[in-house]
Amino acid sequence: MITSSGLLILVVAIAAFIAVVYFMKVVKYLIVNSIIGLILLFVSKFVIGALDLGFNIDINLVAILICAIGGVPGVIIVILLGFLGIPLA
């Protein structure tokens, strides 16, 4: 026979499992977004340098952190700041 404390432990275990699964999905999304952002930063640096568009993107610690935290929107911000001539460091 299941006691009330056993039922409570079962409910808490199920809730903890659901929380861990949700947390892992969020972490996976953030990691993928960061990797895509960093790849786009280096690709955009290469493309802008190869096409000689008249501005430069400096890759430094600040730009890498913005792209790692912000992902694709972070890359867009770094490109716009480079286009406007605003230094990141």
C-alpha cells in the first residue's frame, strides 16, 4: 500500500525530472545559439574583409562575448557597430 509520504516523494521526483528535462532543452538552445553566433562572427569577418566593404570588424574579447551571449542578434550588433565605426574595446 502506498503511503502519503511515498506518494509525495513520487510527485517530487516526477516534478524534478520534468524540471531537469526543461532545463536541458533551454541549455541546448543557448549552446547552439552561441556556437552559431561565433561561427557567423568569423564568417562575417572573412566575407567583409574579402569584399572590402569599407569597414572592418575587430574580433576581440568583447566581440566574442557579445556573440557568445547574444548569438545571431549579437553578431548583427557587432556588425552594425563596426559599420558605424564604434570600437568595442
